[in-house]
Amino acid sequence: MVYCRRNRLGVNRLGYTVSTKLGHAVVRNRVRRRLREVVRLNSSALTRGWDIILVARSRAVAAPFARLTGAYLDACAKLGMIEEKMP
């Protein structure tokens, strides 16, 4: 789940939320690390000036990394945060 809002800073700010319902600390930290890596690898595709909150759902615990990446990019595209490439 991705929530976003424009900010006036010209930089993206990120927040991660992982509920205790997903598992113990080891599981939650692993999900959080994987989400951070998805954002880090795809940060160049996003436009600047967003406050972004990523909320981990139960499917994120066992999801393959490619599926997490695809879901993140799809959500960002729907929200209009993907930078358009100039030909």
C-alpha cells in the first residue's frame, strides 16, 4: 500500500510502516529492509517533491522481490509519481 502527498521541498521523504500483525521483529525487519531496497533501486524513476508512506501488508512477507518491485512501481504510476522519459 502506498500513500503519497506533495511537499514543497523538492525532495522525496519516505516512511515505512510494518504492523506487529505480520510477525515477530525478525519478520518485520526483513519486510522493512526489502521495502527500503525496492525504493532505493527505483528512486531515479520517481519525480521529486513527494512524501511517501509504504504500508506493508501480509502478502509482503512471502512475496518474491520482483513482485514487490512491480507492485511498488504500479502504485507509483497510478498516483502519477513516475517521471516521464523524454525521447
